[in-house]
Amino acid sequence: MVVPINKQTEEKSNHQHLTVGPDEKVSRGQSILLGLQHVLAMDVYVVPFIIAMLISLQAGQSTALIQSTFIAAGIATIIQTYFCMKLPVAQGPSFIPIGAIVGIYAASGGGINGWSTVLGASLIAAILVIILGFTGIFHKLIKSFVPPIVGGTIIFVVGLSLMPVALNDNIYNAVGATVTQNVYLALISGTMLILCVMLGSLFQNNGRIFRIASVIISLIVGCMAASFMGVLDLSAVAEAKWFSLPQIPFIDFSFSFNPSAIITMIIIYVVLMAETTGTWFAVSNVIDKPLTDQNINRGVIGEGIGCLVASLLGTTPVTGYSTNAGIISITGVASRIVFIVAGVWFVLFGFSSKLSALISSIPSAVIGGVFVIICGVIAISGMKVMKNERIGEKEMYVIAVPMILTLALTFIPDDFLYALPTTLQYLFNSPVATAAIVAIILNKLLPSVK
């Protein structure tokens, strides 16, 4: 989440050294390259793949779901970046609704009826989010409950919560290679990322390309290493078609409305909004541009419209990705044009099974090596927000308890989690949202000690 920023954090800080600001233009060639590296670093295909596996979709249905997710992410990114929030924010499918989606699907009998109920509930919840944005209530809540100490904590836990995912899921437990190979691949891609950023910083103008293209260079080098090790599998790319149509509403799927499913999805969307606000804060801090009331209200509207589009395309909710804030910090490029181009890339991938397969063929460990550094950069951004704040006894607990809770929920045993009431399961499935709520409550309840 991001922080309403006081005078100290509003001032231009020396440590922020963007090479391209949010409203600055970049050349067409650079925007194509930079937009692509945002797409490559986002793992957009993972959520639909997991859902397809959990509800046992057939191969064709799985492909269609992944295609629709790419297209929805692209359209939502363009809507949020160009029309609504007007900040460099990329949208992608969230992991938070997975449990609820599987539950609604099963409770509704599975098959076409189950998926129709999921989409109907998502549709109604998205409309309610849009209404929330138009009322202007959300920004008032943010201003009242999220001062810099809370906002900085939330940004920090965003990065902290993603680190175990990057290490465990993307590196240690990644399939298709041994643990040793995965560690080596992660070290290669991560080292290449740092090397490129350092070259860009040392040589500045002459080395600028190394910094701004550091992510894509790292992924290419990592894939070359994977190929050398014999763990880069491109067979799915060769078999995939260049062009294929996505799902069509009311032909390939429909909508049905179940009150229980709708209430469940509304709860999920509340958690989504808590988490995506953290992403907005992270982006705001990285680009050194305070969030205005208009930004927040428009952001809520954009989030709702993006989720509405996702439902109409037959896929799951999309939300802001904090990964991209880390990429902005690493590359120094925050141009909205780059994110608009990233949205176009998403749509192109959605219409091409071959391009989608190419992205999904990048070894998880290669992405993990880049991703874990990005997580660290995001966490440090939160520390920067808090560095000018007085850290007294109260503030120590406001920061420490959410940190502990984030790690506790990241490693919570499934047996314990699924024994809890359903509402708590939804909340605890998002360590960031839970930590944010706890930080806000502690900041309001604990007495200030002078």
C-alpha cells in the first residue's frame, strides 16, 4: 500500500534518481523493449494455470483462461495508466481470490454452472467497487487511517511477503530442474540484474541502456544458462498456434448470480482493495509523486473497471502488481507510455498462444532470481518512507507486529488455515491486507509516548 505523504516525503529526495519520469516520453523502440520486460517479470500466467489445475479444466479450457487473463491484464493496465489513475501501474491476476473461486465453483456444482457463478459474483463485486470510487469514500479512509508510519510499514510488508514466494515457489521448489540448477539459475539472473544496474549507474549516459533494460537482459542471460544446462523446454512454443481467439461472452461462457457467492466475492474485493492500495503507495514512493485524492478515487474506479472487464472476458479479478514498482526503481524508467505499451503486449500475448507459451517457458528460477531482488527493493522503499518519522515505542510496535504477522501468515500451515472460519481464510490468504489492517488498528489504538 502507499502512503499519504507529508512535507518531508513530498520534497524531492536525493536518493530518487529516475531517468524517465511518469509523464515523460520515450522512443518507440525503447517503449516496446521496456514494456516487454514489465510483462516478462509479472508471471501473469501462473494464477490462471493454478486455477485451471485446481478445478480440473481440460487443456483447451486452460489455454482459453490464460488467454483471457492476458487480455484482461492488458486492457486493465491501459485503463488504469492512461484513463483512470494516470500513474505507472500494471494490472494482473491476483492470487487472493483463488481459494474463494475454487470454493464457489465447487459449491455451484462445477462445470459451466460453477464457472458462471464465479463470473457473476465477480461482475457484481466489480460494479460495487466502481461505485465506491465514484462516491469518494475510499480516499477519506486512506487520509484518516494511513499516515506515513503506517504507509511505510505497508510498503515494507509488501516486499517482505513476496520474498518467500520468490525463494520457495520460484527457486527452491521450481519444477523442471534440480534444486542446485535452480539456485544457479537464480544466482545468474540476479547477479546479471545487479551488474546491469551498476553499469548503468557508473557510466550513466553511455551505460543507460544497461540499467533501463536490466530486467530483460537478466532474463535472456538466465534463459541462455538454462538452455546450456538442458532445462529450457521450448516444445510447447513450437506446438502452439500464432493466433487464436479468446473466449466470447454468452457463447463460451455465461453469468449466473448467487447471493452467497456474491457476498463471498465482495469480501475478496475488500481484501483486494487493501492490497492494491499498498501497490499504489509503493509506486508513489518510487516515482516521488504523492498520491492525490483524485489519484486514489480514480484508482478505485480503474480497479473496478479492470475487474469488470476481466469478468466479461471470462477470467478472474485483476489488481495492481507491486513487482512493477521494484522494476521502476531498478531501471529508473517510470514513463506511463511504457506501461501502456506493456498493456498492448499483454493483449498481443492473449491473442497468440505461441507468445503466451514463450513467456510461460521461462524457467521459474530465472524469474525468481530477478523477482527476489525486486522484492528487496520494494521493502527498502517502505523503509525510506519511514526514515524521517520519529520511531518511538508506539511506532516500534506499529512496524514490528505487522512484519511478524506477514511472516507468520506466509508460513501458516494449511491444516490450521483451513480449520478457520471462511472469512478469516480469505483475509489470512493475503498477508499484506492482514498486516495493513493490523498496522492501522495499532496506530489508532496504541497511545503516543512523548
